[in-house]
Amino acid sequence: MEAVALSKSQTQYPEIARYTCYRAFLRDFFEYRKSMRSGFSYRQFANLVGLKSPNYLQLVIQEKRNLTETTGRRLAEALKLNAKEVNYFEALIRLQNSENEEARVKAQKNIHACLRKLLAQFVQEDSSEILNKWYHMLIREMVLLNDFEPSGEYISKRMNGIINTDEAERSLKFLLNSGYLKNSGGVYEQSEPVLDTGVDIFNHDFMQAFHAQTLKVWSQNIEQLGYKNQELGLLNIPIPKSKLPELQERMRQFQDEIIGWSQSQKDCDELVQLGTYLMHFEKQK
């Protein structure tokens, strides 16, 4: 993910999710306001966010000063960022202010988690058809591959023949007709960068059936998919029952980090499916 600068003639509001550097976002926000109102100055920019020093933000943008998290939150709220955008903005500041490698790694993970939450679009219960087939969501991600071809033959081949050409064609048609994908002049794109099924949107039986379908396909094709590109691990963990919610939350945080990290990947030429499963062997009463 790269920060994209706006030209002075542009009046498009800079979306913070496109940035990996808070200084670049502030620079482009300043240019945006300047394009909207001639004569907009750094003094006015500082006044806009309630800062006493008229050139403070100019020094921040020029990398001569650093934002603190406290000032950053005030600034983000003054710029009318929503709660998720504020958290992401703070995470970018935290990374910039990291003083050692451990802090940088922790801050980077936090950025990925915040980015995932910022970009996520939840699947609504009345749109559950996308989960009726285990491969719909997978094919939705396939359009990001640099050699993607909108054909059943390509999709089937990419999936090692696990689904046939007709199934692939029907899935692609469904994703287009349902609005999960869009065709922009022959280029297929996702309508939303991150699609999330949430925690409580669908009932347990429905989601259990979806994951059972996926696991069944995995078990039937584990050898065909090739051991060299698999990462198989199984942890058996004794744990106090009171700690189960914490473990589940840690798993969700891990998924957030992975999804956020994946948004910055370019020139994608491979597709993987990563599952996170926790099976509770509950003590019988």
C-alpha cells in the first residue's frame, strides 16, 4: 500500500486507508483544503485543529517534528475522522514513534489489525448465498491475481480441478450479479476490499455447515494440493474454561493482522486459503 499524493487541481478527499505514513496523509489533506479554498495556509490548518503553534503541522509534514498520540487523536478528531479512522491514524503515529524493533513489530501488527477493521464490509444475513458454496469467497479473491482470466477454465485450473468449469462459470456469474465483483471495461475488481462474515451475523448452525463443507474439501484434496506449499499445525491446549473467550479473541486478532497485512501485497501470483479453527472438547456434566 502506497501513499498517493493529490495534485493541487484535485478536490478529492484523501482516504486515510490508502496511506502508510501519517505525514503523507496530512500533506495531502492540506493540499486538499488548499484546492478547495485559495489562500489556505498552515496557520489556518493549525487553527482548524486548535493548535497554538502556527507552523507546527508544517514541521510535522516536513519530518522536523513528530506527532504524539495525544495530539494525533485531537488532530484526527478535528479532521472529522470516524472512530476506525482515528484508531488507524494513531497506529501510524505509534509506528513512526517506535524506538526499538520490538515496538516497531508490535506497532506494525496493530496497523494491520486497524486497517482490516477500517476496510471490512460485513456480509448481511440476507446475502448468505455467498456462503452456500465454499469456493465463492475464494474465487472473489482470485480476481486480484496478476494473471486472472474471467473464465471457468482458468478458475477450475487455478483450483487444481477441485471444482469443474461449469461450477466456476456459475460462481463467477453469481459474484458479478450479486455485486461482490464488478467488471470495469474487462477488468474484474472487488466491490469491497475486505468482506467479513462477522461473529454474530449468521446463526451457529449455518456457519458450522459452511466450515464443515470447507474442511471436507480440504480433507479430500490434501494430498493433491501438495505438501510443499502447505503449513499444517495442530495445537492441543489444556486451558481454564474462563480463558476460552480470551483465546478466541487472540485468534480474531491474528486474523485481523493477517488480513491487514495482505492488503499491502502487490503483484499477487498465488492464492492460499488459511483457516483458523478451535474445537472445544467440553467436559461432560
